[in-house]
Amino acid sequence: MTQRSWRYWLALGLMLLGACSPANPAEETKGKETAVPPSATNEQHDEVTLAARYADYEIITLLPRDAIPAIDDPEFLTAAAADRFYDPDELIIGVAIGGEARAYSVPLLSSHEIVNDTVGGRKIAVTW
């Protein structure tokens, strides 16, 4: 199986959301009445209406729980090695704590989404 970019998964997710949503949300609620007590505020009424509107929707899970493994023991390159390996325009997430600095590759994070690390003596989670 080939590795796909986050843009692919985002586009797929948006397509699936579009397939699950009604073509015309106004049509979906037409003829349906929502019971709201007379003392309810407009905000409460809006919440009840939204709950009724989406009550029949089903959540579709594309991946099973924990299907995307975290990086728990990251390995880092020297700056010279990173210059040879990574594109100069590659996006990174940078962290500096207590005089210690790390750079996490966004393309790499796109396939793992989380790195558990210790920087400057503090445990951190880097997420994407």
C-alpha cells in the first residue's frame, strides 16, 4: 500500500462528509417539529434543533482505533545530515525548551500525527 499525503486524507474526509450530509438541510427538517419548552431560551432552542437535525447521522470511522502509530522514541539527525536529507523549504514544527531544540518534519508527522519526546528535561507531545 502506498503512503498517501494528508491532503489526500483531508479530501477523502471532506468527500465522505459531503456524501453523508443532505443536499438541502432545510428540506431535511421540513415538516419535523422539535419539542422545546416555552421557557427555553433561543440558545437552548438552537441546540435542540441542531440535535434533531443531526440525530439520524452516522459516524463513519475510516481507521480503527490506534491505527496511526505515534513516534515514541524519535531519532534526530545532525544539522549537517538534515541539510543533505531534507528539502530546504520543508515545513517543520520547532520546539525549544531549556536550551535544547528539536525540529519535527511535518511530512513525517503527516503519517504519524504525534511524537512523544523529552526536550529540556520536560515530556512533550508534538501533534499534527
